[in-house]
Amino acid sequence: MKPIIGISGGHLIDSGGRFPGYKRAYVNDDYVQSVVKAGGIPYIIPVVDDEAVIEQQIQQLDGLILSGGDDVSPLLYGEEPLTKLGPTSPERDAFDKLLIKYAIDQKKPILAICRGVQILNVAFGGSLYQDLSYKEEANIRHDQYSRTDMPTHNVIIHEDSKLFAILGRSALVNSFHHQAIKCVAEGFKVTATARDGVIEAIEKEGEDYVVGVQWHPEMMAAKIPTMLALFRNFVEEALRRKAFV
Ligand code: MN
């Protein structure tokens, strides 16, 4: 049996076509294909607001991927919105926080990507830069115009991390974020940084498998074996823990 991997969904609002303004439940296909390639069974988890439903959504899974999306509301980490904040989605903030809560309660492995790592950090009490221009030393382009599957900047990976075992000392990554982690949540450690000091990955300390990256491995996994290896490691862990239940 392959492990069931849930991918947190978002909303897509039609901008034109026959139903302008119509709301759809969706995830980017790259997440789905990366899970299949890594040996998991992908399921899209649609955004809902009923906590009992969310608890049971998590019960069905062996692992949770927190996918990318809108900015996290700064109100969640005690800041007012600054001028360079992008669009936020309170509905999704609330949903993701409950997914995280129940995944941790039920000891399901988590792989958090881009917005995913940001909401993960905030859910545990950390904070974000609302825009990287608010971080003085951040002089690397973190919102690249190159293709989605093209890595553009280096990250330095810290020893004694799951990421180090998968990727080694450094990796080239793509970059589609304008926010980043400011204060790391208690109980988490930084596991990768860009050369301008921007935090690019964190992991939860202790027994839980909770790995977050600021880049988009799912967009590179079809081409770059090390990025697929990140998904493989996560899917293998989901399978290992499933076997113990
Ligand atoms: Mn970056």
C-alpha cells in the first residue's frame, strides 16, 4: 500500500470566461504529479471551515503537504498590514492552521512549501517579513522572472537536518516569494538560508517529521532528481509511520 498524501487546497476565482468571479477548489498540478512520482497517492484537500470536517480530513491521510498561495495575514503575528503586503486569504489562513493543528495532534508528517512554511511558522508563534524590502540585507532576487522549473539562487543547508541528509551542503533553488520568515517559531530550527540571510527552510525539533521550504520543489521535481528526492523522503516517512499505526 502506498501512503495517502493530502495537498492543502486553495481557491481559484475565474477572471474571465463564462463564469467571471466563480470560485473553484484547486491545487497546482505540479504538487499532484510530484507526489505520484515520489510513490504516494495524492488527494486534494478542499478548503472548508468546519473543524470536525478538517479533523477527519486529516485522519484519512498519511502525510500533509501545505501548498503555496497568498500572503499570510500579519494580524496573525501581531502586525498591522504594511504597504507592500500582497493579497491575503483569512479563510485559508484559518483552514491551514487547523490542518496543521490536527496533523501535529495525529503525528502525520508535514511538508510545507512556500506559503506553507510561512503559515507553519506563524501557526507556531513565529513571524514574517511582510515584504523582503523590509529586510535590509535581502538583496537577492527572490521573486524570479525565469521559468518555474529553473533554479536561480543558492541556499546553504545546515548540518544536522533532514534537508542536509537529502540535499547535502547546498542546493540551487527556484524562488517565487516576496515574504519570508522573520522570527523562527519556538521548537523549530533554521535548516537553510540564502546568501543574503533570508531563511529558506525550517524543521520542527524532536520526533515529528515537519519540514518546510521556501522554494517550490514541486515545480522542479520532474527535472531535478534532488528535488524529487525531497518528496520521496517525505512519502517514505509517511509510509513508515503508517506501518506503525
Ligand atoms: Mn528565495
